[in-house]
Amino acid sequence: EVVLTQSPDFQSVTPGEKVTITCRASQNIGTSLHWYQQKPDQSPKLLIKYVSQSFSEVPPRFSGSGSGTDFTLTINSLEAEDAATYYCHQSSSLPFTFGPGTKVDIK
Amino acid sequence: QVQLQESGPGLVKPSQTLSLTCTVSGDSIKSGTYYWSWIRQHPGKGLEWIGYIYYSGNTYYNPSLKSRLTISIDTSKNQFSLSLSSVTAADTAVYYCARLYYGPNKNFDYWGQGTLVTVSS
């Protein structure tokens, strides 16, 4: 099973600042890495697929990069509505797994 | 736009079977590119993938749940279902159904709103 770790666990950010979240896989997963955003009391929503492709209607301030075992989600110029927990997910091998999540809070 | 909606009992007694149904609208469950999946989230915790099913009936289950799990599909109703037997308090979670894009890089592109299932006597 591919284990995903995320850092940091929690980040408190001022609006307008840049946020960087990392996801590390326990083995090479190529580009089979996706990011989801879960706001409080909502279901997760696909944010970025295949490392760097934004899903429909996702604001351009969200971007992703990486390959192999190390991946990054970047939020440029954070907005208040971006307060959420962000999860990475790998679909390289079964069973599918998720990272533990990174909670982003607004200062 | 595709929508998914979970339904089923919110309270299940220990040792009994948890049963949920996901109704899909805005897309045919027989779409060839998509599989249909269940994912759960324990209270205040992360996401755990449960398993998926194709419209043909092909399934894959998370090995951690495989011995207790059955996922089925009813294409005539555009629904798929989850059955988890011998539940314990550890199965208390929000259960989500989701559409799984089954291209080269599979991802969960649409999710239901989730339903909380509590296992308690």
C-alpha cells in the first residue's frame, strides 16, 4: 500500500499570503497524484488532478507540481474562502490512499 | 452536472449490517469511463477508500474491509450500494459515494454530500 504523508499538518495564514503544502509518497507514483479541498461540513471536492491540472472552475491561484514521490500544492494569494483541509490522493496502485490532510486556517 | 446522493439508516447496532445506497443523477451509471466508489471519513479524521464497482459488476475492495464488504449496482435505478457486515463502533463514520474517473490517472471527480452512520446499541 502506498502511504502518503503531508506537511504541515496545520497552517494559519493571512489573506494574500502564499500557501505551500507538500505530499510525499512512500514509493514512486509517477503523476497519479490528485488534490482535494474539504471545507467544514462539506464533502471533499476535486481541486487538482494529475499533479497539475486544475479541475473545472477551480480558481487559477491553485496550482500543483511534482512527480515521482514529492508533490506540492500551492495557493497563491490566499483568500478567506480557501479555509479548508486539503488532501492528496494517489491512484497509482490499489488500494487507493489519501494523505492525512493539511488544515489551512485564516488568521 | 452529475450529482450523487447517499441514503440509508443513520444508526446501526453493533454486529449488524450497515447498508447504504447512492443514487446518481445527471449521468448514466453505465458510462464506460467511470467506476463508482465508496469512501468514508471517521469523525475528525482523514479519508479511507472502501471500494469500487463498474456497471458490469466488477468490483475491487480495500483489503482492510474485504471480508465484510459487498458493493452492488442496479443499473435500472442508476444506483449502487454498500453493505458492511458485523459492524463495530470503529465503523462509525461519514460515508461518501463518489464517481471515479477510470482513465490513465484515476480520480474522484464528483462526490455525494455524505451521510453519517453511527454504530451504537
